[in-house]
Amino acid sequence: MNAHSSPTLWNRLVLWYHQMGSPPYFYAFAGRWRPWFIAATLITAAIGLYGGLVLAPPDYQQGDAYRIIFIHVPCAWMSLFTYAFMAGCGLVGLVWRVKLAEILAMEAAPIGAAFTFVTLVTGSLWGKPMWGAWWTWDARLTSELVLLFLYLGVIGLYHAFEDTRQGARAAAFLARIGAVNLPIVHYSVVWWNTLHQGTTVRLFGPSRITWPMLWPLLTMALSTHLYLGWSLLGRARVALLELEGGKDWARAIALKDAPHG
Amino acid sequence: MSAPSARAGYVAVLRRDLLLAWRRRGEAAFPVLYALIVATLFPFALGPEGALLSRIAAGVALVTVLLAMLLSLDGLFRPDYEDGSLEQLLLAPQPLGLLLAAKIFAHWLTTALPLLLASPLLAAMLHLPAAVLPVLLAALALATPLMSLLGALVVALTVGTRRSGMLLALMLLPLMVPVVIFAAGAVAAAQQGLPFIAPLAWLGAAFVLALVLAPAACAAALRIALDA
């Protein structure tokens, strides 16, 4: 009989998952980890920006203008990553009704919308000197714009409900519809562009990227991922306190932090 | 006492919605009037040159019809939600998706069909070449049911919220982008004398897919939005 052997990795994962579902546990966990995320974000961003803006050589075609890539591309990756994260958490919330998954999905939406917005703005700033236009109806740009609308729709629907959890479930459902729709939009716009014989713009000037340009890019990508953790943990803590305002653990924290004890 | 069959439920919901629409038949004219007014504004905004208007006619007719449908979508579930009959549908023994399919079909008959009948008028006002008109009608005949089905899915999520027309447009626009691209693509191809069957076939495929999936997804959305 070996029933009381040490817990396997799987057991620990299951335990961790169930503990994370408990709001007071997650609140304390997020409070412990958030400073590490802040520090790691700032350090990797400083290294990545120094590597990208100072150490990397200028591009032979685009000169120094290409350096916006170190902001633009990590944000574009994160806009999709955050959407996948939001839709995944939303699905967990819809299927198992985990309160914390709903909160993480809804708190990720504004961060993802911000990444998408930064991507669109830096893209058009980059496009003006490179192709001579702020905007072009390229498949990637159009999909990114539709992605922004999807994010705004999710945020808007979430806030349209009186009841927070009901709004979170409806918005998570919308996020799932959007996850199906986004590839369809992308490919239909590709098809539309070829039909119209529109401008054949390549988004990236250099076809292959050298190591001195690549490593700052990857460092910035890591930094934006860490920023997501930083921002999400803080937002989720506030949302948890708001949602659980009547519970004892939230009250205890509020009393502890109150000026008069 | 056994419950009536699913087929009987479908027919009953369809009859009821069509009867309600018939009792207020003046309202069926509003989307058509809206589309006519919008189509009238385009020549004022762009100038009355026939060549320019005939180039944009199909696109304007398409977008106008879809916007007119968007305006009418808010009324798909809201009156039933307010008088409580929507909850009766949720409690009914028949499959909810099927009953909602009846409601969506009734909505298409009362709002999209008048628009479809008025679209030759829109096309003529904007000098669309007569040879392209059948393609436009075919594209609209496939695009409007898609709009009804996808719109019902989105509007089901907003039942039980405060009145929010702008939110509906924001949620529906990303879903409609492919539909507009393929419908306009068919008409543009026909106008240039190119083969136009492929985009119509894509629209048809999307319509069949939506016809199967959308009512069930709409039922799930409605259960979430009403927390039932």
C-alpha cells in the first residue's frame, strides 16, 4: 500500500489551481508577486530599450526610423496574446464558473485594448515615413483595428450589466465569438486585397533580422509579458476587493489599512 | 398531458411573431424609409455624377440595408423580455434554439424582406447598371439572413442590460466585416465582368453554417444574459 506517498507533480498542480480559485489566497499571492513583476518589467525594459535604441545598428534602408519596431512588434504580439489569455480565462469562467477566471478575463481586456491601441498608433507613426501614408487597408492593419473593436465590445458589454458576474459571463461569451471571428476577418481581408489589387505593402523592410536587432526585440517581448503580469495582478486585486467587499477577509484588509484601525 | 412537438412550437412562435408584426404593420416601413433617406443623402454628399454613383451604388445599397437592419435588431428580444414572454420561451419543453430560430426567421421576414424588395429602387436611384442588379439581389438575399442570425446572437447578449444601441453596433461590426467583403466582392466582380460565383458561394456556405450554429449559440447567449 503506497497511498500516502509524496504528492505527484500533477497533484500539486491541481492543488495550486484550486487554491488560486480562492479570492483571499489569490489576493495575498498577487500582493507577494507583484513587486517582482514590477522590478523584472523595469529591468528587462531598460536592457531591451538600451539594446534597441543605442546598441543596435541602424537599418541600411530605413535608417533610425525602424527603431519603433522595439515598441510596435512586442505590443502587436501582446495584443494577440492578451486576447488569447482573455478568451481562455473566459472559457474557464463559463464552463466551471470560477469567479477568479472571470475577473482575470475582464481585467485583461483593458490591458489588451491598450496594447492594441499602442500597436495601431506606433504602426501609423512608422507608416508615415516608410510608405508615405498614416494608414493602409492591409490585412494585418485591418485585423488589428477589428481586434480593437472586439476588445471595446467586450469592455462595453461587461460594463452594461448591473451585476458584475453576469456581465463577465456575457462578455466572456462575446470574447469567444470574437476568437472564432478574428481569423475569418483576417483571411477575408487578405482575399479582399488581392481582389482589389490594392497596394502591395510589406510591413517589414528588412526581410531577415540580425542578432543585434533580434535580442533587444525578444527582451522587449519578455518585458511586455511581465508588464501584463504586473498590471493584471494589480487590477485583479482591486477587482477582487470590490466584488468581495462584504466578505470578512476583504473587511479585515480594509480595517487593517484604515487610518484609525 | 404530453408537450406539443418541437415542430408545433416552432410554428406557434413564428405565427405569433408574424401576427404581432402584422398588427403593427406601419413599423415595417421604418427600416425601408431609413434606407431610402440614407441613399438619398449620398448624391448630395458626393455630387450627382452618374459615373461616380454607379461605381459606388452597390456598396452604398449593401451598407445601407445592413445599417437599417442593425437599427431594427434591438426590437428582436426586448419587447418579449419586457412583457415576460421570453422567460416562457426559456421554460418551454421544446428546444430553445429551435424557438429562437422561429423568432429570427420572423424578424428576417418582417424587416429584411421589405428592404430586399426596396433595394432595386435604391439601386436605380444610384444608377447601378441593370445587368448587375440580379447579383446585388443574390448577395443581399444571402447577406441579410446572415445579418439576422449573427445579429440575434449578439443582441441576445445585451438583453437585460440598459438600452445600448451604440454597444450593439460595436459588437456586431467585427462580425459583419467578412459578410460585407464577400457581398461587395461579388457585386464588384460582376460590375467588372469577372466571375462572381466564388464570393456568393462563400456567402452561401457561411449562411448554411450560421443557420445550423447560430440559433444554438443564441440560446446559450440568452441563458447567460438572463442568468437562467
